[in-house]
Amino acid sequence: MMTLRIRLSTLILLLILVCLGAWTISRSFLRPTALSSQPIMQSAETIVANQPSVASNNNDDESKTIQIYKKVSPGVVNITSTTLSFDFFFNAVPEQGSGSGSIIDDQGHILTNYHVIESARLLEVTLPTAKQKFKAQVVGTDQSNDLAIIKINPPQSSLNIVQLGTSFNLNVGQKVLAIGNPFGLEGTLTVGIISSLRRSIQARNGSLIEDVIQTDAAINPGNSGGPLLDFSGKLIGINTQIFSTSGGSIGIGFAVPVDTAKRIIPDLISKGKVERPHARLKGYELTSKLAQLLNLPVKQGILVARTSPGDSFSEAGIRGGKKTYVVGNVLMILGGDIIVEADNQLVDSIARLNQIIDKRRPGDTISIKIFRSQKPITLRVPLLEKPGLF
């Protein structure tokens, strides 16, 4: 009996000790300390308050992009062109292609690429706001810069104008946006940067398009003719080509600079074409090897083979070759002038010479530096409008 009482007393004592220990431990966990003197929720708010810059900047950038899209996209149209081809049995088969364009005034004029409307028998334009199709007519084309103006006649209230900016002061790394209809998917927005400036690409007629903008904003078939925008929402380029091994975008797209378009739009609207001086010639682009072989005084320029009567160059006294020689395995007309500069710019190819001339108007006068009989001569060349024939 005594043993039982001792065991019960021991058990009660142990229970009392356990309860005292638990109470002491709980007191130590609940006691406020210097690291936890504020509620947990308040600490989280403090952390967020101390890191506003990244989230704020991202939201500002995102909001700006959304604003630009909402403002500009109603002025970017989908252009459907219908051309005719012939099957094996010579039956006419209509074929459709699509591209993009920008409304540039309240008269319904739309700026796009020449290759979008080339050979089209029927042109239809879909406005993103009205979701209606309107027949369009070609107003003017410039194959050399791959640009064209077409026109629709919808209610003026339906027209949202895309503002033209400038391409003069662009910088590599500058953010840009492209809006268009790739693969017929209307109103598609892609974002990127200017990857490079002052590129040269070749138009379908062989002319060089100069000062082209390179961008990594995704551009695919159907984007052609659509706007490349700066971060103020103004058009700085007309998306025209991509470099691709697969047919899709790999981040190398090209846009014709808007300053080129602004220079020729008045001619396209008023005259249907760009009035350029007629100053063309036949010749050979010099290489150091050819210059050494012919013992020429310069290693860069154009060796003139032939000019045309009535042409600007011919009228200014520039001379072509007189005799035909076999140089290596090539038959060449030699003895003509060597053009090394035009309008105070170095000339290394016929395409470059044509590009310099095409920036001027009929009636302008430019300087041409040549070498004749080993001696440098500078000529003043009035640029004529009347075309000559080779």
C-alpha cells in the first residue's frame, strides 16, 4: 500500500514538472524580440515598399506599349490582293496574297509596299475598326523603293490616321513596335529594338534601297507594308523584307525609312510615279585587280563604257569607251571616263551612283568627279527629265 502511494506521488510530481516546462517554453516563444517587434504582414509591406522601381518601370513600359497599340492599330489595314495565274490547261486561276498598310490621311490614302500590290487584278482593304472590306485603287508606285500608295473611299469617320515620324535621328538599341497581319492574322503586335541602321537592300528591280532600318521585332509574310513605330507611336519605317533561311522570322527584318517615303509620297499621290532625273550609263565597277591590269590611276569607281544621246551624263560631256578589248576572257569597251565621285560622295558601283542621282530632282545640278587620261576633272551635270535610250 505504501509503495502504491509513493508511485502516485511521483507521477503527480512529474506531471506538475511537465506543465511548468511547457508553460516556460511557450512564454519564451511568445515574448517579442527586436527582430519580430512588428507584425509579419507589416514586414511584407515594408519589403514591397522598398522595391518599387522594377515593378513600376515594367508597368510603365507595358502601359505605354498598350497605349500605342490601341492608338495606332485602328489605322493599320489588311490588304488582300488577287492576281491571276494559269494552270496546265491554260485556265485562269485566281491567287490571293495579303499584306499590310498604314492610313496616312483623311482622304483614304494608304502607304504600303510595292510588292504587296504588284500585278494585282483586285485589291481589297479591311479596316480593323469597321471590319468591312473596301475596294482599293492604286494611286502611285515606286518599285525602286518598294513603296506604293493605294486609296479607299470609306466614310471619313472610319479612318484612323497613322502619324508619320522621322528616321533621321534613330539609334541602335531604340525600342520599336511592328503592327501588321502576318499570315493573315490581323492586328498582330510585335516588339523589338533597332538592330542596325543604314543598311542597304535590293529592290526587285535591282535598285538599292539605302538607309534601311534593321530590327529584331518579329516580321513575317503579311507584315509587308505595315508600320514600324517608335515609342511615341509614330511611323519611322515601312516593313518590307526579312532575312530568313526558313521563310519565317529569325529576328532579322528590314524597313524602308519613313524619310524616304515622305520624300516621294507627294509625287506618288499627284503624279502616280516618282519623277527622277534620267542619268544612266553602262560601265564596269572597278576592282583593284582590274585597275592594276589596265594601269588606271584609281582603284575604285566606274569605268564608263557607254552613255546615251540626250541623257544627263552625255549632255554634260562624260565620255564612254572607244575601242573594244578582250581583258582575260571578257570583252570590254575601254577608254572612257572613270567616275569616282557624285554629289561629293564616293562612288564604287553603278547602283550607288543611281541611288545618289535618284535623291535629286530634274532641274538640279550636281558635281561629278572623273578621271580622264590619268587626270582628275570635275564637271557640273544638269539633271534632265527627258529619258534617253540606250
